[in-house]
Amino acid sequence: MSTSPVDRIPDGPTRRARAFIGPHGVRVAVKPVDFEAGREPTAVPYAFMVGPAGEFGIQGYAWAPLHATAEGRVESVALPYDASPSAKQVTRLVGDEVDGVDLSGHEPPREVRGLADTWWRGPDSLVALYTGEATAMASSRGRVAPVHSGLDDRRPRGNGDADA
């Protein structure tokens, strides 16, 4: 295995994803697969994998598909980088606190292609629901919901805004 800076971003990712990959991506060459899945994790008890239908997920005690595609994973990693500077507040809910998240009036950004890990855009907020680690590791404490609130209606929208 070898690593190097990303010198060419492949066609396909949205503009938001390409903007994230440029400064944050590292090309990891492993025969026969070559892709970046986010920041390198340290000491996690599961493995990042691509499933037989192309879904991106983690394998712990159980398989948990996080996104329908690896591109969806890149979008999900790029979204908080886009949202955080514009948010008036970011609140992190953990475990049973996640049950209190009200998603009325929210829509999922289609480019994330969320399965166990999803994002939801509302009138002035962006909410992530991360449940994949809880599924893979059989632990409800693994459920996390970062809530980016106080966003204006321009950033980030999702559902195509990543190319706008």
C-alpha cells in the first residue's frame, strides 16, 4: 500500500465533494481498489468496506451499510465542512438523546445517499443521524446526531446545491 496527495480528482463527485477532496484527500493505492474514505480513523473496532452492491459501510460485529455509494460517503464527510462555518451553533446528541431530534420539515440531501448514516436539511438547520456504528457494534451509545442550527437558506442546501 502507498499513499500520496490527491493530484487529480476523478469526474463524478459534486463540486462540494471535489472542494473537500482537494485539501483533505489522500490517495491510497491498494490493489485493486483506490479510493479515499475520509480522515484516517485511529483505533476503531471496525473496518470500512465496500459491499457487493457498491454500498459503503463498516463491518464490526455486524455489517452496517452507511451510504448507497462511496460517493455518498464523500458527500457526508464534506457536508459538515460546508455547514460548520455558517452555523450559529452545533450541538452533538449521543445515544438516547438522538430520539429527541425532530425532523419535521426536513429533507434528505439526495447526494449523500444515506442508509444507516443520513443527513437532513431543514429551513435553518442541517442534522446528521449516525446510526451505523451503533448497528455494527450493537451499542446504542454509538448513535450520534450533530445538529448544525442557525443556517441561512443559502448554505448548504443539499439536493443539488453541491454543484451550484
